[in-house]
Amino acid sequence: MELPSIFIGRSLSAATRRWLKKQPIRFIEHPFIRIQFRKPKVEFLQSIKDEKVSLVVTSSYAAHWLVRFRRHFGLRSKHEIYCLSEKQRDILRKARMKVHLAAEPNTLSLAQLIAENNNGQRVVYLRGDKALNDLYERLFVQGIPAHEMEVYKNTPIETWINEAFDAYLFFSPTAIENYKASGNFPAPKAQIMAVGENTAMTAWKVFPNSVNVSPDQEELSFVKYSVDRIIKKMNQPESKRKIIY
């Protein structure tokens, strides 16, 4: 019997790749996004380093940027960091600042947490060049005019994938959009595995396939969840298209 096959829309970490190679599954990795970090705006960072500032990240890329350039924020910074996922929190611990994790991995929960702890201090949202969520709007509704700082750029990688898979794993809405922009479509009966609600909703809008939403955004946990769902679903009768939590 041929092994199940999965398409992964990014390059995996070495640990995740090692785990996958031990599973009864065939896979390929293909990133559709190239990340380019921006140089820190030293003048602006110097102006806030002595203030109590709330820094906000909603992606692992922004978290890595902050850790990489943390020296520009001052060694004894009063800043606090807010984030969406455990993966982001684990990255941010290297910044040696106090890290707050949203109760739920969505912008509504994050905005509420920031508002609850805000006593008038400035909020700086570290983000990419493309708006991938509505955090700025949610903060504005809470009466917080966040300062947005672009710290990385998403560059699309366009490639046509000439192969059908049993499942497709996507980690972001941008990866899905770039996958489709390259002229790609998943196999009709394939499953779509998505990290988070925003990625899932993008998949729902552009694909007619069944969409599965991972409860965990950490890479290895998401891949393990996906492999488990794929193997189980391939042994079940075909069902109607739906988002599965």
C-alpha cells in the first residue's frame, strides 16, 4: 500500500524533519514566503528605551527579530512583551523581558490582555509589511492607538507544484495566497491542515477542500496533529466539507 503523502508549505526545523522521517508518511517541504528582516530604527528605539512600553508580536518572525535586535532596547529595559502563541513566548524568553501570553491564540484575546494591563504606556506593534490580522483595529476599539513598526518583509516565492498530495499543511494565510497565486490547487479529495483561525479561514475561502484547524501553533505539535488526522481520515468514509476543530 502506498504511503500517505503530504505537502508542507514551509521549510521545517531539523527536529520536526527528523520526527517526520520516522513516520509512515511521504512528504515534501516548499516555502512560499521569503522573510527579510528590517534594520532596527535606532532613533525611534532610543526614544522609547527609558519608557515603560508594551511591545506586541503576533508572529514568530517578529519574535526572532526582537530577540536578535534586543540590545537596541536597552539592557535594563522596562518593556513588556505580549504575544499570541507558546512558540512565540519560547522565542521571546531569550529577550530577557517580561512576556505575557494571550489566553487564546487570537487577536481578540490578545487585545483584551493588553488593554487590561495598559495604564497609559505606549504600545508598539512589531509586524511584517503585510497586515495578516486585525490586531491594530481591535486595540483601537479598546482605546489604544498602537504604533506599528515594520520589522520584516514577506517576499512571495512563486512555484508550480506538479504533484497531488493527500494533505496540505499551511502555517499562514500568506503561504496559502502565494500557493494559489502560483497557479496551484490541492487535489480535490485532499485535506487542508491549517495553523490558527486566520489561516483556516483563508483556506476555507480559496479551497473547496475539508479544512482542519490545529489547536496548537507550535511547529512540531502542528505536524504531529496533522499526521494523526491524515492517517485517521484516510481510514474513514468521505464526509462533507467542513472546518474541524
